[in-house]
Amino acid sequence: MNKLWIYRSDHPLEYMLKGYIHSLNEASLVVHAVRLGLIKPVTQRLSPSEREEIESGSIYCFIKSENGMKRWTDGKIWSPSKILGHFLLYKEVPKHLSKSALKKNKSRRKTIEHENLSNFNADEFSMYKKTISYTHGDVTYHIVSYFQPIFDRHGIIEYPFFRSLNTAVINFPEILEDVFINEELSQENFKAWNLLPYESKYLMPNINRKDLEDITCDVLENNFILPIRMEGREYFIQKNKRG
């Protein structure tokens, strides 16, 4: 068994992480989790069924290589990119929208200076894709995250596991050395770093009742389109804003 996987005490979460990335630091923590063998990078294009599983909070990481992934594809149509701090931001476009309309929107591209979503007029229920390329050593890691602003409340730094990883990276510089990770890593290192196990119970934020109430109120008070699945097909029902 690959020694980089020994600190996982529950079922492997494969290559998809659930959560939201708000900063360069949070993106770097995903990279370090991949380097430690706790998250598997995507090595091939997603299958049709895997694409169907993409939802708000899905996070993927892949490493471009000659024999593996060349670029990310998810089967969705996206607007031209905008700059959001260190990230590139895309908004999902309805499939019926013409290519000419996309080109027209491209001319309206603008720069967003800050790294939080309150600085641009986001459609709360639309799907967005946020990407970043992060180079560590000789390897470039590509992170792709999906979110709907209505649900994007807590970054992964609020997860107990990632908080412990962030502290470990600061206090134990050997984590940043690829040679150490590849040749010297053992279970004793994880314990010495006070790194929490990569378990489901440590991979969720502590959400209080008020946060849940706020999300529920936002859903009820805004116009939104409710997806309904019937006989394998997806229909959309427009819900009206409360008066």
C-alpha cells in the first residue's frame, strides 16, 4: 500500500473534495493534501456519470501531463473568464445561448480586484466555476471548484482537518519539501505535526443554526429556478419572489 495513504482511517474520498475555496491559501492547502496523498488528483477526463455528479461545492485537482490530463472538461458551457483575485471565474451559460452572444459578452470582460464574492453582482443560484494553477516545486497543480453563491458561506479553512494542515505547514517546513514527502513520510510524522486524520467528521465546517436559517431565508426570498427530475429528464420550474 502506498505509504502516503496510511493516515486515512475511513473510506477514501477518491479525487473529489466537497467545500468552498475563497483564497490562495485555501487553494494551497488542497495542493498539500494532494502531495500528502490524502486527495487523489484526477488523472483522466470525467465520465458522463461523473460529470452529472458536479454540484455546488465540488472541488477537483489535476496535474497536467503528457500521458494523462491535458485540460479540464466538464461538458458544461461557460462564459468568458473574469479575474477574481488569484482565480479565474466563469459563469455557467444555458446551452441554448448562441455563440454570438458569448462573443458579445466576452467584450464586456472586467477585472474583479478582491477575493470574495460580495464584490460582484453574482446571480445567487447560478453555477460558477473558479480555477487556479498553483506551482509547487516542479509540479503545477490545477484546481477547479464549483459553487452557487447562495451556498458559498464557509471556506475549507473552517474544516478542522484543513485548519490543522494549515498550522502544520506553518510550523513544520519539511511538509513543503517534495523529497521528504516522497522518501521520509511516515505515520509518525502525521502525529508529530498534530494533523487530524483525513476523516469525514473533520471535513465539514461547524455550522450554527443561524447560518442555516440565513440560507433558508435567502432561498425563500429570492427568485430561483427549481430543478425537477422526472423519468430521467430534468425540468425547471420558476419560483416567484415573495412579496
